[in-house]
Amino acid sequence: SQVLKNKLKEKIEGWRPRTARLTKEFGNVKIDEVTIGQVIGGARDIKCLVTDISYLDPFEGIRFRGLTIPEVLEKLPKVPGGEMPYVEGFFFFLLTGDIPSMKDVEEVAEEFKKRQDVPQYVFDMLKALPKDSHPMAMLSAAIVSMQRESIFFKEYEEGKLHKNDYWDPTYEDSLNLLAKLPRIASFIYRWKYKNGDIIPSDPKLDWGGNFAHMMGIPKPYDDVSRMYFILHSDHESGNVSAHTGHLIASALSDIYYSISGMVNGLAGPLHGLANQEVLKWIQEIYEKKGGNVPTEEEMKQFVWDTLKSGQVIPGFGHAVLRKTDPRYTAQREFCLKHLPDDPLFKYVDLLYKVVPPILLEQGKAKNPWPNVDAQSGVIQWYYGLREYDFYTVLFAVGRALGVCANIIWDRGLGYPIERPKSVTTDMLEEAAGIK
Ligand code: CMX
């Protein structure tokens, strides 16, 4: 079906004059200035990227195509019998900015189903890796191993592609890759942790539902998966994973190279891996307390001990957000509804109470509030997914939706290769007037 592709074509062509006019007529208009602190400090807050897929307000949190998380969860077509929207419909929405009809959703779901078969060599390659390889390394390797499937790469090599059409094979590559991710991720899980007992795909199911099925986890894990993938999809373009994907793609490397690189960035403990770190950290208290929920005083002591040993409190703080992450809140609401009495949820709830005042008292973190990672592992644990090394793979599958959407639009609008400028320490000292 061409419904999504035709709509996307219309949207991209309609948008191009806006981007072209801004560059041609207003290219010298200043929107920011850069300080020495920002240059040394990881380019924090410098406005130098553009995306229309999502926007992160420091106080309100993320909006996808203008909608808040509660609005997205409410407005998008839901899977019959479930509480959560179709991931397929959400992807349509990310790409076009329009709420899809049920018919649109079904057509995208059909596209994904047609493209879901994973080449055998991917599984062979994964099986050849040592079993103690980190699942994120396995995922990244699986994705890059499929680079030979890239339609963009082939068409570019053949010299057939006009710049205005770059987005088209990028779209095809994205759909081909996204369709396969539930299969690859669940294979890694079952191969690594369930003695290679692989569950075949069920062609009747939607993308999120089929993932839950292939993981071997019963309902309502299908809804947990859909929610998880939607919440983790995009967080504008400056975070490490999205930025890495965009940067690699800006060299016209194809989707397989770009998304594999995106996965590698997400695998760091300050970024996606934090959700695994949260679980590991909570488990430590859990074991110390023999499974009992600690008192508020005990929990405070544990938080201070972690800080005093020079470690960060995983799941708290954010480079942009200055308020509780709405992705945290959405998952908290899910927990309050489905697992209010779960002991780990009680831990997380207690942390929500004790950590922010401590981080404020310590006075270092600019944002003392919890981020998405503080809550997500608890839900996975509750539904039986206890191999927390795997959690960041779930994040990556979700994040691939947003990063693919961004890369398709980058190509559609003809954004150039990215190349910020460096300076030397001498130059900064000169600018500061101390040299
Ligand atoms: N615990 C302890 N210290 C923290 C902290 C936390 N949760 N968050 C920030 N700080 C410290 C920083 O380490 C930094 O200390 P130094 O001055 O000694 O280097 C200081 O506070 C200032 O940092 P910041 O400007 O508030 O935060 P950054 O923008 O540099 O970093 C982040 C943001 C997320 C990396 C940081 O808050 C952190 O390490 N949090 C814990 C890890 C985590 O949860 N990451 C996941 C984020 C969401 C995601 O991407 O998945």
C-alpha cells in the first residue's frame, strides 16, 4: 500500500519551500549565541538542530507532532481489546503529523507484516557471538549486518537517485528495518536467556502485540510493549541516540549504518542504559532489606551513600528537562492502575519522594526530578522480564521509530552533512581575555 508513502510525499513537498526560504532569505538571522561553558560542556542547550517530529519543553516535557503524551495515548486508534494505541498508527502520526484512520493503521500494519522476515544470516551471525555479549551489542551487530539490504545504498551507487528523491528509498529501508526489529529483539532475548527456544511470529498480530507474543509474555504485556515503544520513540534530536542517528545519516550513510550507530549511543549508562542501572541499584537495596520496603530514613541513607561514593542516582536528572518527565508520569499511572502493590513499584514511589530533596540539598544536578528510566524497569520486572541487561534493547526498538522518521525527513528536506566547528583551548583563553 502506498497510502502512507503518498501522504508523506505530499507533506515533504509542501514543507520544502519553508526550509528553502529560511535558508535563502533568512540564513543570517541569529537564534542563539554560544558561550565557553557550552563549548566545553557538551554543546548543552545550543540551538543548532531542527526537527518537526517532536519538541522537548524543559518544563512541560515532550510533545510528539504538537501533542502531549496523554493526548497521543488518547487520540490514536487503539488495538481492539487493549488500552494502548497501535505502534503502526503512531509511526504514521510521527511521519505525517496527521492522526491516522483505522484504515490507515491497517495499511501500515500490512506493510510491516509483509516486510517482517529476517534474513537467516542475521540469526546465524547472532548465534556465532559469545552468549555473554551484551544484548545491545547483539542488536547493533544484527542491524549493521543487514546493510547489504539497503535500497538507498544500491540506488545511490547506481547513480540513479536525484537529491529530491533521497527520502524515498530511505523510507523503504526504514520500513524494512522497523518491520524486522520485533523479530530480531525477541530472538536475542529468547536465544540469550531462554535456551534458544524461539517463538515464531503470529501474522495476525500487530507490531507491538507480535513482539510480546514472540517474547513469550502474556497479556497485558502486549499493551506494555506498545506503550513502551511509543513513549521511548523520540525526544527531539539533540540526545545522544537521536543525534548519532542523524549525524551518521547526514553523511548519506544508509538506515542500517545509522540505526546501528544510534543503538551504540543509547547503550551508555548516562543515556538508555540508565533503566538497567535503576533496576540493578534498586535490587541492591531490595537484597539488603530481604525484600522488605525500606523506611524513608533507610532509603535516604542509601541515596546519600550512592552519592558519596561518587556515583549518580540512575533515573534522575536530565540534560534538558527541569520537571518530572511525563514519560515517567505515564508509566507511573500505568503502575498505579495495574501494579499498585508491587514491592519494586513501592521502592520507586519512595524514591520519587526522597531523591529530589536530596539532589536539591546536594546542589549539583540542575534537575532533581525523575526521568523515563526511573520507572520503566519496574514494569518490565513485574511482567516477568527480569533480565535487566535486555531493557535498553526495548528502548532501542522504540527509539528506532523516531530516529527513522527523523532521517526520512532529513532526506526529504535535503539537510546537509553535519559539521560543527572546533576551537582550541588557546583560542578559548584568548576569547576569555586571559591569554
Ligand atoms: N545523580 C547524581 N548527580 C547528578 C545526577 C544524578 N541523577 N544528575 C546530574 N548530576 C550531577 C552531574 O553528574 C554533574 O556533576 P559534576 O558537576 O560533578 O560533573 C552535575 O550534577 C550537573 O549535571 P547536570 O547539568 O544537571 O546534568 P547533565 O546535563 O550534565 O547530565 C544526565 C544529564 C541525565 C546525564 C544526568 O542527570 C545523569 O547522569 N543522570 C543519571 C543517569 C540517567 O538517569 N540517565 C538517563 C537520562 C534519560 C535518558 O537519556 O535515558
